Amino acid sequence: VTIQAPQTVKFVYRFDEGNASMADLLGGKGSNLCEMARLGLPVPPGFVVSTQVCRDYLTKNQTLPEGLEESIRDNIQLLEKSIGRNFGSTSSPLLVSVRSGARISMPGMMDTILNLGINDQIVEGLASMMGDPRPAYDAYRRFIQIYSEVVMDVKPEPFETVLAVHKEKAGVALDHQLTAEQLQDVVADFKQVTKDATGSEPPSDPWEQLMAAVEAVFRSWNTPRAVFYRDHNKIGHDMGTAVTIMAMVFGNLGPSSGTGVLFTRNPSTGKAQIYGEFLTNAQGEDVVAGVRTPEPIASLKDVMPKCYGLLMELAKNLEIHYSDMQDVEFTIENSRLFLLQTRNAKRTALSAVKTAVDMVDEGLISQSQALLRVDAEEISNLLVPQLSEGISQDALDDRFQARGAPASPGAATGTVCFDATKAAQLAEAGVDVILVRPETKPDDIHGITAAVGVVTSRGGVTSHAAVVTRGLGKPCIVGCEAIQVDLEAGLFTAGGKTVNEGDQISMDGATGSVYAGELEIVSPSLEDLPEAIELLRWADQTRKLGVMANADTPSDAAQALVMGAEGIGLCRTEHMFLDPKRLPSVRQMLLNAEAAEAWRRESNDRIFRAENEPDASQAVRDFYEALDQVREL
């Protein structure tokens, strides 16, 4: 009798086996889903493949460990029993999502595959189960595209071109307006795109799809955009990502279904109100990718009031449970609400400070916790640039071009650039660049990081561009639909006017407004930010080190005192000498310094007075004349 040794390493954890403290092993997304399931919240059933499996896979020549597929199959069986559908079934099919999720949130940097487990036969069963073939074929075409891009490395542009051609042929503007018959044609063309690019169509075997998707998510840990994001945010490269596999719920079943993202407080300002958006008859990727422009979350109250009321209650409970602002993804399937994810929300510096102070006042956290919630650099980011108050409203009206959703505050003026790589190159050369795109993608991270601001013509305040720029403290405007971007021609049109790449524009991330030309930008004062002053007061009560400022000019010193500095620890006087008013006189001094030094030595350090030194050379006279001017200035 052969006795198999028990498996010593656990590869897979059901949602009911984990909790929020297991982020190192299950990733932030997986551990939070486990926590929500533990709290009895409406989470679709699922399980998590651990980060240890990812680390082993990447260090062992990209080979999955023996026994992993068996563990995944066992857990899929449990999923089938839980939800009453079967993976690979043609009559009552179970589709799953395969999602990435590291310990530290990296929004949009790694890959996710939705609607997995579908093929030509299963889509018919899905249509029958849904009672409508349109959402079934919509799920199928989405799967073919995302699987081909993520697993088979097919470029996204051919799919977008095919979809645009079919919409134009059908005479519709939006994806969800395509009929089931039209979507079947899209599916056929999508398969051909993949075959043309790789020599084969996506596999029809659901199990082959699933295991290849798990590997692809592991590989996405080391995509250039993910590596760049970790480098920029000082995140370690060795933690790996978990893979969350959960039953699909569908937001695209019609008007009583939808999907959205909400923040339990405003991530731009910190105001204590629910902030977010949703789309009816859509899937989550539509909101996050910014492909369609969504409705404000408050509109859900009119469309599905019961779901709205439950969502508001759950959002409040999640914030209390985690004692922090939450970023929540949700889907509504035929008027039934599901929570797909919660995580501590990315936020601007202003929002971080206000949220921390307000939560102390509300009794959710202590003063010491509030201090740890706000990074020291965020206080600096708090003083984001703004449009000068000296600019008249008439001047703003004359230059106004378009308005979108204010996704990240701050103002900027710069050169228009439509390409992320070019933006990074121009920034490297010292050019202030505003990146203008229809929407941004995770691969644009290097251009977003280099730009002084970002404007997109599509998307909402929870899209990729909005989330990333808020984390970077850069101004961002999204959903600016009045701007028509033509990437091939290198221009955009707005209000009947054309702006070419290389032209100057200005933007106000607080109001969502875009203006032609350069506008004066100023930095605000800490005196106007009471929550920041309160937070710094708590820091003063806690700290043991003295705080001195690095100040090179009188204005720097004055600002340092306002911000609580106890003195000047470093002053480099050359910055005062290089003031534009003083610079001509300083140059005159430098050009004549050698002659003046020779005169001083010959004169035994005698004080120079022009009226007493008739024999002094012109160079000496010019030096001391410039010196007097510098003293006066």
C-alpha cells in the first residue's frame, strides 16, 4: 500500500479560511475578501492562491508547483456546490474571474481576467441561464479580448478597431447598444484577431483557460509597468502577487444590473460623504478603464433605491470596521448587490490630512494613529499649486476650453503631449508636460509620473488616471468629453478650436477646467489649512527632535516659520544672490572681482570710497558699485 505524504505547503485558501491580517500571504485584495466573507457581507464565493506560490513560480523557471492544479480543481468543486453552477457546464455554467492582488495595492499595474470558463457551447448555456443572449455574448467577446491580451500578448488596438467598425456598421455609439447577433460577429472577428497575431484562437477548454490565466497573473508581477510602479513607490520586488479566483457576477444583464466603485469619503478633499460612480448594464472593467463615462453614485438611489440603501449601510460599516477610508468595488446582478473588493483608499494629501483629523474627532482613531496615517511628504504635497487669484474671471472665460470631472486637485501649465513615452522624454529634458489622452492605461505610468498634469477625454473619478495621479499628488481631469483627441494627427479640438501637440495649456484639477495658453500658478499657504495645522500641533506634542528649516531666501524663512520651524538649519546664500533683480549686479561683481581683490591687497584692506580713490581702475570702481547695488537690493 502506497501512502501519499500529506501536503505540507497550503497553496489555496477559501474565503472562509482567511482574514484581513493575512495580506502577506493572500494579498490585500484576497485578505480583505476573506475578511468581508467572515463578516457575512455579500461577497461572491471564491478562494485565493497564495503569494508564496507566485514567488516559487517566478524563482523556479516559471513552473507551477506540483499539486497546485489539483488544489484549484478541489476548490472549484466547492465553488460549484456553493453557487449551484458547474465550471465547464453547457447548461448551468459557472464563470470565474481571475484577479491579481499584492500585499500593497498597485491599482491597474497587474492583470485581471473576467468571464473565464466560456466557449462556443457554454455561451449558449449562459444565454439560456441569463434569459437573454446579448449579455452572454457580451461576456464572451470581453473574455476573448482580455484573455488574448493578458495570456497571449495580443495588442489591444486591433480589438478596439474591430469593435469600432461594428458599432459604426450598426449605427450605435456605445458597446451595450450592440445586439446579440452583432456581438456574435464581434466574437468571430475577435477570434480572428487573436489567430492572426498568434497563430491560434484562445483555448476552448475552461481548465486550460484557468491554469494559463493563473500563470499570466503571476507573470504580470514583472511587467515593465508593475516594476516601474514599485520602483517609483519604493515597494519591494520580492513579495509577489496572490491570485483571487471567484465566481463571476454579472452587471451587464440589463437595467436592473450594473457596476461601480465608491469611496467612503471624498478622496480628493476628504469631505465625509460617499463619493463614486456607477454604470448600469456594465461590467467593472468599464468603470476602472474609463471606457464609458459613468453616473455619480447618488444617481443609483433613483434607479435601484433598495440596492443604494444597502450599499450605503455596508460602506459605512466597512469604514468603521477598518477605521479608514475604503475604496469599494461592487456589482449589482438583477437587483442583488455583491461586494467584489474593499481596500484602504488612495487619496490626495489634502484628503489624507482632513480624513485623519476628522476620524480622530469622530472617535474612530487616536491622535497617534492619525499621525501615522499621514506621510511627511504628504504635508508637502498639501501645498499643491493653484491658479493665481489675480486672474480675472473674464480672462478665465476667454481661455476656457473644456470641463471634465476634477479627479485630483492642483493646477498646472505645460506643453501638450499625447504620448506617454514622449512625455517622459520631454520631462527629462526639463519641459513641463501635460499628458492629454482619450484614457490612460497602466502602461502609461511613466508618462503620468513625468507629466505635471493629466487630462483624459473619457473615464470617471475612479478610472486608472484618476487613482494614479491622486497617489502622485498631480492634478488630473477625467471625462472631459468636450475634448476630441486625434492621436494620429497629434491634436485635440475643444469648443471649435484646435490645440496641437506642443501648444501650451493650463488646467485646474480642483474645478476640472482646461484653459488655452499659460496661466499664473501659485502655491497656497498652510495658514489656510486648519486640519494640517491641527495635525502638525499633534506632531509637535509627540516629537522629540527639533525641526529646523532649509531656507535660502527671506520668503523661504517666512514660510518655514509659518509651518512651525524653530529656526534655519541650512542657508545657501547663493540663492539670494541669484535673485533675478540682483543677478546683473552679482555678475558685474564677479567679472571685476580679481581687480578688486588686487586693489584690496595693495591698499592693505583699506575701505573703498570712490571719492577718496581717484586712481582706482574702472574695474575696481565697477566692482564696488555693484556691491553697493547688491546691498541695497
